[in-house]
Amino acid sequence: MKAQGRRSGVADIFFAFANYEKHGLFIEFKFGKGKQSKEQLAFQTAVEKEEYQYEVVNDFDQFKNLIEKYLS
């Protein structure tokens, strides 16, 4: 992704819909024992300060439940 111009640390998906609490939703996918890098943690801190939601998900069901909850 970096080769395509993506900045290091930016979440995998941005859900660009505001709800009653947040301006949008950033989602980072981690599988197995994957952990956030220091750049990802810094990005998370920055977007949360601006009232965006940031979540790390590990599988499709978690992703689906997150989207459903965010939209309700």
C-alpha cells in the first residue's frame, strides 16, 4: 500500500459517515497476533482527538457487528 502512496499508520478503512457521536469510523484489521505499529497508535490518538471513532477488528463477524452498531 505504501507503494501506492498510502501514508504509514493510516487505518485500513475509513467509513465516511457521521453518526450521533462521531464524525466517521476508522477501522484497522489485525489477524492472529498482529499488533498496531507505533505509527498506527499515533494515528489512532490523532483521529480520536478529532472525535472520530477508531477500532481494531480481528475477523469479519467483528467487523460486521461494528458497522451495525455504528449505524444504529
